[in-house]
Amino acid sequence: MSDEYNKFLQEIHSKNFTTDEVIADVVKEATGAKIISKTRFISGEVNEVYDVELDGKENIIVRIYKDDEPIFLEEKWAIDQCKSVGVPVPSVILIKHIQESDGIISFCVQEKLRGDTVERGKVKMWDIEKNQLKAVMRKAGELLAKMHTIPVEGFGDLNEYGKAKHKSFVEQMLGRPERVMRHMEIARELNIPEEQIKRAADILIERMAKYKDIKPTFNHGDF
């Protein structure tokens, strides 16, 4: 991880802080146990995440997000579906939402899986022996392939029932003109010729009809 990106993560996480008392109450509700210690992960860009050691039990993971709307129910649907096709995923112990004056705090308490992340954890991805790294990547590809067999309804972000608001891929793409305008703004900021962005948008519009009859399946947002 570069120093610049690490600084970026530190800045993000410095703005997100949930009190020890609130976390302890949610963990107690989820597990019936007290917290012995907790370690915060500064690796992702979205959630406030803790590795929590419990009194007399194995560690758990607590993920926290504050926004105007509750989250994590859609993730539980996705996790349950992945488990049904043989993808190793953590069990969700509790999802809880706490309403505050300035938003909703969403909690997801889940099982801690064994191992470590290949990129932002203790393992240095590019230091792994080449053949071993290839084997890991192939296995990751196999798991993704299993994920991509999960059927969903519609296109776009999924809700807690595995349904999206757009009935077709074409409908989803036609509903994004505001993104083109934002991409134009970014292009100007970065001195990228606007005609390149416009050409990319034109290509998408020209070729959308080719995909009007495709069936949607589950896909992780980062892939």
C-alpha cells in the first residue's frame, strides 16, 4: 500500500468513530458476551470495521456504517446466496440499525473467517511465490464463477430480496445521463479531451441494443 493511499485511508477513517459503549451493547446483544479487546482495520474505504475478541469465545467482526438509510440487509442476502453455491463466506450473527438525530448507524456482526486478505492485510501479495500466487488467483476465479451463477431480478444495485429497480440492461444504461455529465467534469479537471469521454458514451449507446435480452446474475460490485 502506497504512503499516499494509506494517508487517504487514515483521513477517511478519522471521520468515522462509534463509541465503545455502543459497540459493546451491540456485541452483547449479538453474542451474549463481553468484549475483551478490539482492533480496528484501516483497510477498506467504506465501513468502520473491528476485529473483536470476546470473553470465552472466538473473535468476531463488527462492521459499522452511518448514512441516511439503513444498510447490510442486502449484503446478508448476498452472503446467504453465496453460501448456497459453496462460496466460503462468514455467517451473519446480527444486523442492527440505530436511529440518531443525524442519520442511521447500521451494524453487521459476523463470524470471523480464518486467513488474511491478499492485498491490504499482513500478506504482501507480490512477495508470494509465483506459482502459489497463480494458484490463489485461479481459486479466486473459481469462487467468482460460482457467484456468477446466482440469479437475480433486474439490473443495478440489489435490495434485501435480490431485486434491482431496472428491468433490463438497456433501461439501466439509459438512466445514467447524469454520470456522463459528471465524467465530463472530471475530464476537464484532469485535462482529458472531452471528445474521448463523449466517444465512450456514444459507443455504449450504440451497442446497448445488443444486450437487451441478457439475463441478470449476481456480480460483486468490485469486479
